[in-house]
Amino acid sequence: MALVTRTSLDGKVVTIDISGRFDFSIHREFRQVYEQDQGTTQYLINLRQTEYMDSSALGMLLLLREHAGGDRANIKIMHCQPEVKKILTIANFHHLFCLD
Amino acid sequence: MVSASVVPHNPVASSAPFTVLIADDDRINRMVLHAMLKKDGHTVYVAENGHEAVTLFEQHQPDLVLMDVMMPYMDGYEATSRIKALTGERFVPVIFLTAMTDAQALVHCVECGGDDFLHKPYKHAILKAKIAALERVRQLYTTLQSQKNALASHHRRLQREYEVAEKLFSTIVHPGCLDAPHLKYLLSPMSIFNGDLLLAARKPAGGLHIMLGDFTGHGLPAAVGAMPVADIFYAMTAKGYAISDIVAEVNQKLKAILPTGVFCAAALLDLDATYSQLTIWNGGLPDVLVCQPSGGPLRRLCSQHLPLGVVDNTRLDRSVEVIEVMPGERVYAYTDGVIEASAPTGEMFSQPRLEVYLTQDCAPEQVFETVCDGLTTFRAGGPQRDDLTLIEITCDAGLANHTSPEATTSYVAKAPACWHMAFALDAMTLRTLDPLPQIMQMLMALQGLHAHRERLYTILAELFANALEHGLLGLDSALKHTPQGFVAYYTAREQSLAALEHGCINIALTHTAMGTAGQLTLRIEDSGPGFAYQRCQPDLAANTTHSGRGIPLVRALCQTLTYHGAGNCVEAVYVWSQGETNVSQHEP
């Protein structure tokens, strides 16, 4: 499974682990995660196992951001591999998301 | 010999009556079968041998054939082969009725095209069941065939619509002046529609604007966004707007029309008229690379901004990077499709590999072809997963001066009239607005001097830049004498302009008619301290430095250029005549 979701006990923090390729093939699962959620205040996107991401993945992150309140969204993108980090940096996504 | 008995079918007897061809040399057999099928409401044709069976089949195209094996003139095997060859895409079941029981003979029945067989003597109920079963298969086949045909015609229609749309699309998203000799490019879309965008246009005062864009995804949905972008890019470039203005306009448009999650990574490049200064805005494209003609390290212009269409204009950073480029330097911009192009093994072409190709030891004019060949070899015919675009710009003013047919538009100047217009621009206006495009617009509307547009724009732009940069901002162009200073100059310009609190620039344009000729006087006055204009270098040809070319250039384009007062007021007189384009230009 390329996408695994964990929710904290109080239901406020949702962690999404993405392994392998982060691209259009998982857009349905990715969208389901935030469409089903109730009362989530923070999203953690764990990209430790992500080998590659394309521009449609960037688009999915923007959709999540909009769903989570736009500028008020609390989304943290974590543990990026160098290649993935580079894609996020070229797109200047550090202006929109918290990258560690 | 041919005795066909046509029995009109009885719609009551069967829900789906069809036509059956019986081939048997035994009269009794024929009669029995005929009677039975007729009773079920089917239309029946009867043949006494194989030859006759083929003839009747051709004439009546029955839905089912009942075939005896041993017959005179032509046996059942041969007749079946011929009938099957005649059916084309239709499925017509052939059932062998035979007294033979040896396995080899039965196998042969199927080999020559038979669909089933029944031993004589057979029970009528069994034959009826077999006919019903094969009829089901035949109907399935017919349904499948008609679906296949519908799909094929749908596909053909879509293809036609695509082709029409593509024609429309390429008219709007036309390549501008990409055919210029100092530009080389590779466009490799995945499908008919390209989600990558490559546009080039000459600026009114000389020089070039280039835009490379990459929309999220590919194919038609990605390509649709390209249409408004191309419109804005060409219209604004022609009106003399700077790339930062175009960036803002395109961003606003895309933010409004694109759904969240779809955006356009883009780089806009501006080469000035002398091809010595490159201005760039890179939002989300891979590093734009500048290569020296003699090899050596690459200069990188990294993405500094979010892609277009992600945030609204209040959060858009429209600041640009300015660098000095040397004659013969080459600039490469490309979409991620190039570095992510994959070999059949899954390995990516990658940025390091691209840079190896760009810095390798080979003639500068062959680098582009070498990169393209390298890319093709690397991909080795593997599937393409994204649109792929690469452009090379050679910074060679000699090549740049080449004029393309698209530049010669047939606008007609209006008869010379008398008018005056004046602008007083305060510090706040100067901080937020570039007034030149609007002034040029009005000038064109009033007098239609399209043939003079580039020269007029140059005069206005040079004099305005001097008034702003030296008069109000107090910048020293001596800074521009070194490449480092060059960058420092433009950084200082940006900072001082943003902090500008006081001062103003007055621009006045006066036009008078002199028969069929017209005289335009441009007067620009700034509130700065002025300068020692008497010591200004008048000779353009003798000037080989990076700066100070502005005034001699303007002098060469005008009838007269005079400074007044402390040097904070300048007046340029430009004379034009209907039917001529360059009366005012005297040899320097």
C-alpha cells in the first residue's frame, strides 16, 4: 500500500505515510484521507519512504492545504529524501508548507 | 439445378427467426430438415451439393448453415472453407451433419471452419438445442461487432475534433519568433496537446521576451491553460511591459481560472536590445543554466518563486534577477520532462547528466544537437511520461538583429495632427507603476506611429530611465563597469525605488504637423539635481563599456537632443513623414 494513514487518539493529528512514487496514481486515496476527516487540526505528511514525486503530487498537497483552511492550514511535510526535497524547493513550497 | 425454396417466416413460431442454408445430397434428409426448420418459423434454402451451397450462400447470406460431408461436385469440407472465406466480419455458424464417426474426420470438420457437428441419425431435439446454442453465440458476436464499430467511429470523430481544436490551439499559442536564428528548441509533447508552453516575442525597443511554462499534468486539460497565457504574453510584450508585469497578469489570470492543485511552473526571460543583460523570473522550473562559449562552470538561475496560479497577486513575489551576459554565452531553460526522461531501466536522465552534456568539449553551435541526441539515445524508445521542452538562447546581438516577417506589420500612420499631453508622476506612482506602456499606447492611438514604435520606445525608455535612476534615485552608472557592479546596480535600483518618498518626473509630449510630416517633441524633467551634460560622451561607436550607451543611442535616433537647466530636463525631437519610416535618423 503506497499510502497509510494514522490518526492520533484525540483525532486531531493525522499522519500520512507515502511510500514509493507520490503521483497521480494515489490521488483517490489521498483525497479520501482529508475528505473523511472530522476535527483534524494538523496534518503530518511523512515522505521518508517516498522516492519520487511529480507535479500532480504538488497539486494534491495544494488541495489538502485548501481543504485544511488555506493560509490557516497546519501541514508539516517531514523526512524528505534529497530528490523529493529538491522538487519541493524548486516549486518554492516552503512558502506554503512547513518543511523540515 | 438450383432449387431454392423460400419459406416466409412465421413470426409466431419463434421469437428470433433466421435464415438457414441446408446442404445435403440426400433428398429425404433435406425434406426432413426443411420441414422441421420451417415449422420453427425459419427461412430455409436448400442445396444438393457443396458447389450449390456456396452459390446460394453468396446470394442469400443466411445466418446458419447445416452441412453434409460427403456430397458430389464439392464436398462439405471444401464448401465450408469457401463459405467461411465469404463471411468477412460476420459470424455464420456451420454445423456438420455426418454419419462418420472416426475422430480424424470430425477434427477435419472443425479445421476447415466448422463450428460444431452432429452424428446421423440425430434426434431433432438435439439439433434444435445446438442451433439455439450457436444462435446465442452469433448474437453475442453481432453485439460485440456493433460495439466495436461504434467505438471505432467514436474514436474517428474524437480524432477529427482533436485535430480541429489543435489547429485553433496552435493559432492562439503560436510560437512567435521562435524561428529566430539564435534560438534552438525541442518540443516533445506526450499527446496532441502540449502541457508545456514555449513562447518568444520581440520587444518594441529591441531584445526578446521568452516564456517557458509547464502546466500540472499533460494533454488537453494542461494545454487549455496555455491559451490565456499566450494571449497575455504576446499582447503585453508588444505593448512594452516588463516581464514582472507579465508575471503578475498571468498569475492573476491563472489563479482565477485554474482549479486548486493545477498550476504552471514557469520562467520568463528578458534579453535586452544589445543582448548583454538577462532578466529572469523563475517560478518552479528547474535551474536555468548559462554556459560560457569556452566551456567552464555553469551559472545557475534557480527557481525563486512559487509557480504561477498558486497564490493570489497580493502574495506573489514579482521580483526578478538581473545578470550580465557575454557575447556567445548560451542560456538553457527546460521543463522537468527533460531531466525526468527515463531509460527503459527506469533510470532518469537527471540534471547532472544534462550538465555534463552542456559543459562537454564540443563546438558551441553543436551542443544543442548533442543534448537532443543524447536524450533520444538515453530514452532508447522507451515510453514518454511527461511533456518535454528544451530551449537554447545564444546571446549574440549580431544574430538578434535579424528581422523576421512577423515584425513587419502593415499599420498606417494617421495624418499628422497637433496635440499635447503631459504626465506628472509622483514618488508613489513611480514606485508602483511603469508608465511607459500606457504612454506608448496613447501615442499609437493618437498618431498610429507603429513603424516608429521601436525607436520611440527606445528614446522614451532611455530618457525616462535616466531621469529615474540618476535624477531621482542618484545611482551611479559607473557601478555597471564590472559584472559584479552590474548586479549591484540593479539591486540598488530596486531597493532605492521601493524606498522612494519624494520627487517627481514630468513627461510632456507635443506633436505638430508640418504638411505630410510630423514632429514629436518629448520633454522629460525630473526633480533631481541634474548633471554635467556638457561632458557627456557623444560618440556611440567609441563607447565599448557596459554603460553610458543610452544617451548617444538616443541622440542617433532623434533629430535633436538638448539638455536644459541643471541637466534635469531633456528634450528630444523626432521627425517623421508619412510613407517613410526613418527620416529622423541621421548617421551618428
